[in-house]
Amino acid sequence: MTLNYDLEALIMQVFRPRRGERVLLLNDYPSDSTGLQAAEKMDYDKRREMVRTWHNALINLATQHGFTVEGIITYEPTGGHGADLPRAAVQVVSKIDLQHKLHSLTERDIVIAITRFSPTAPLFSLIEKEGKRFRAATMPGAWIDMRAFEADYEAVKQKARILAREITAATHATVTFSYNRKDYVCTFDLRGRKGKADDGVCRRPKQRINFPSGEAFAAAYEGDHRGLYNRHILGQSRTKGEIPVLFGETLVVYHVENGRIIEVVGTSEKANEMRDFFDADPARRFIAEFAGGCNDRAEDSESVLESEKREGFHWAYGLNRHFYRGRIRPQFFKFKPVHNDVVYGKGGPIKVKIELFYEAGPPKVIMRDTQYLPEVLGEVFR
């Protein structure tokens, strides 16, 4: 395959591995694929080939720069985004204890996970919550010819950091969703939370990114629900309002109060399906994330990993323990944890306006018609 970008140059720009460091590649691949549909099997095979291509590129770079590359580590798919990683894994042909391997990593190690199901929550939590010092990039649902890999990552970095600063400074954001001449408004509570720039830079110990990168995000304040053990109690969450979501041509509206989806509005088959989905596991109802994408090469695709990086807005429900002060942990879920992103990209049918509010100073409208305002945020957003 001929790529529209230089893979080795991209790896050096993002990770800058140095002499004495070690790179580990993770990939989920089923040991028994007999029950898979053809499209599902092709998806796993395509990603495994991507892992091999990255591995070969890393080995070539290692000979030039003096770092080492271990054999590819493969484990059984977890079946859910954010689920804990298994203990059993295979490295080349040897069985290993993956949990022991990850807990033994140091500041000299780099983990790159190219997988179908997202390991972001367990890997980032090792760094954020348990103080491990390796650095990590997770690439759930990636494929090697994603347009988002072609971005100017210097511009991506600048945009993501500007957005992260604004989110950190804000106490709350009001998001207006416009669809078919009707507006839906939801306020997202950002008190006590810190914006994180997923900026495509993973060069120092403890850094962690989704890749391809290009967003700024924060855990929305979840409130004082029983069981959260939140050390930063600020009373009830002020996240409330209405959020419209399109499933194909079917509009479903979520009614939100106190940081949770309390009602699914609508009588369509999809509305009933989502109502049952949230009823089955109440932890899915938590509003987990507030975020803006800023990679101008990212496209709307079947992969949320790329779609959420498009210029636009997204939010998520469910798990957020891997975010700064995020309190929704896997133990809260009856079933496998979920962290599901809902994306509103530039040019999409639902238009988004975002207004940020601060403790001091006037509010700022940073997005209108799902486009950032360069006169507010700076020329890099043009």
C-alpha cells in the first residue's frame, strides 16, 4: 500500500523514541475467528496488517536511533470499549501475563495499542491513577490510510492546547444544537475539571494520547451521586438540558438532569432501543465527556476514533475514570463498561454553537454552525 504520508517521519514527530527506550505494540486479535462475520474478520485482519507495518517501521527506526522494539503482543478482544485488559496474552509465540507486563513498565517504555476495542481507559488509568511512568498511544478502530494521519500536527497541537486552556478556565458550557429549525440546549458542568489536549505529542514519560490526535476534552462534573466517592464535591451536577442525536434519519432526544440521561424522548424503534439500553445499566446514563475536535484532515468515518477528531463537538456517556478527576469506574456497570462518543462534525446535519462561561470575565462563543471562530480563538483555526 502506498501511503499519503511518511510513516517513519510521523512516528518520530509524535513519539521521538530515544536511545535506551523500548517500544511495545499491542493488538487484539481473536484466537478463534470461526464465528466471525466476513466483514468483522476482514476488520481484524486489516488492523493486524497495520500493526505489522508499524512494527517494521519501528524496527527500521530503532536501528538508526538506538531504541529497541519488542515483539508484537496479542490478546483476545475484550468485546467492549474501556473494558479491563486480560491477563493472558501472547508475545510472538510465548504466553505472557499482560497485566504483570504493563505494571512493570517504566519511564523508558512506550506503549502503542492498535486495536479494535479501546484500551484507553485501562492504559491511561495506569498512568493517571496509579502513577506508572510509561507513555502510551491508543488507536482503537484505526486503519493505516486514515486521512487524519496526514494532518499538520504542529497546527493540531496548537489548536488542541488552546481549546484545552479554554475548557480548563470555564465553569460551564452551553451547547445549542440546531436541527430542522429547532434548537435544543444543554449545559455541561465543567467545575473542578481540567481540559486535556490530545495534541499528537507523546515524547515524555506519563504522556498519553489517542492517535490520530486532534481534540481537547474534559470529564464533565458528575455530581454527588452515591458511590462516586468524589473528593471534590461541588453539590449536584449542573449538566442538564436536551441533547439531540441522529441515528441515520431518526432523531432521538436525550433529556439530561444532574449529569445523567434521565429520559429518552421519542416513540421510534431507535428511541425504544436506547431507552432499554440505558434502563439495563444505569451507569451508562452518566454524561462523561465534553470535547471539541480540531484535526482538519480527519473525516467522518466508521471509526469514532477519526470522526471525533474532526472539527466539531462531541460528548460521551458512560465511563470516564481515565480522565482527570473522572469518577465513573468499571465497577459501576452491571455489564461491560461503555464510553460512547456522540459526534457533531463540521458540515453535519445538526449545527452546534458553543458558549463558554467563566468565574471572571465575559462568556465566549467559540463555535457557531459547528465551526470554530478564529476571531475568538486565534488565526490557527482558520
